[in-house]
Amino acid sequence: MFHELLKSIFLLSITCGGGDVLLNVETVLLDLDGTLGHFEKGDLGKFVAELYAEWLSEHFSVSVKEALEAIFAAVTKVKVNPTLEKTVAEQMLETIAQKLRVTVSELDIVTNKFYEERFDLVREGYVPVEGAEDVVEYLFKQGYKVAIATDPIVKKIGVLKRLEWIHLHHYPYCFIAGAEVCRAAKPHSIYYLDILEHCNSVPEKTVMVGDKIVNDILPAKKLGINTIYVSPKTPDSEEEKVADLIISSIRELTKVL
């Protein structure tokens, strides 16, 4: 009872985008990069794309620039116009293979070696966000179903490695997003609908927690999923205020759930 009273007081003191109080939430979707983990060397997506492009250039007769263009085309497709009969991995491999004039089988072998031999360079700059492990531990102890709702641009091994590097790999998540298990990438609505199905949840009993308005908050809210925007600075635009709740750090999640 005392805990609930404190929670109510706290809710009144934080910024609420829609003025709603989150009730009856059963499933928590957690973004990974920028929310639970942080890449200290800059833009993680750009870093991985360049690593992968260099790797492809080393194994096929293509320039790094050509490889980057193929990767960008593949990412754009699964975000904007995905083929829902195939996984993100299948779609990206097909797009990249076509543009680089190699077979999908050849590309898949080279890509798997990339995750085995080159992807670990990400580890040098990948660190946990302060309080992330405590928050995940708290959510499971409270009985929530928890999913890792990261953008599924890389294969699942790349997601599992990042979770391991920040000591979050051992929890019984209801779903971990990855290129082989998703049909679309953020911000496509199918990405979120598929996670709800995997976790046997419904929008009104689910909350998406993330640090990106376009990828995390807007698409989830459009589907009726509750949203919590993690932003260390006070939102200064109307778009940034659309989330149901706004918290300044991931640690504050334990005070609102």
C-alpha cells in the first residue's frame, strides 16, 4: 500500500505526454541501444554498417562504398516496405546479394563469419546504461513479461552478444528481436504486432520503453501500446511529448511500473 502511494506521488511529479497513468501493464518492451546499452564510439548503426561493408569488400570484388549502398538499400526495404512472407534476414540477404552480384548462399556464409570474427569489435565501446541491470531484475521480480525490442537489423547473435556484454543475457525474455525472427524492422507496425503475438499480449496491457521518438514511441503509440520515453533532457518539441510518460533515466522505470 505504501509502495503504491509513493508511485502515485511520483507519477504526479513527472512529465506525462498524454496525461495517462499506466495501469494493468503486463508486458514491457525494452529497446536495447540507447535504453539499456550505450555505444561510446558514436552511432552504433553507422559503426556496424561500416564494419560489415569493409568485411564484404574484403570477401567480394566490391568497393566499401558499393557495399554500404547495398546495406542501406536492404535496411530501407525492411523498414519501409518489407515482404511479410520472409524474415528480415532473408530480405536483407536477398537485397544485398542482388546488388553485389553474389548468391544469397555465398553472402550468408560470409555474413555468419562476420558475426564470428569481426562483430566483437563493437564490444570495445558497448557499455550498460547505469541502472539497466537493476531495472530488468526488478521487472522480472514483479512478474512482468519482458521483451528485448531492439531494431532487428542484425542477426540474433549480434543482439545476444550485446546483451551478454551488458550482463542482461540470462533472463527469460518472452521475445528477443533479431533479423531471423522478425518480418519487419522499426518503425513498421508489423514489427510491434509480431512481438505482441510472441509474448501473448495486447496493446493496452503492454508498454514500450525507448529513447527514440520515431522508432520506439510513435509507432507503438499508434497501435495503442502504452509508451515511456527515456530522455535525460526536458523534451522541447510537441513530438517529443507524445509519450504517455517521460522519464529522465531508465532507473526511474521502477517508480512508474
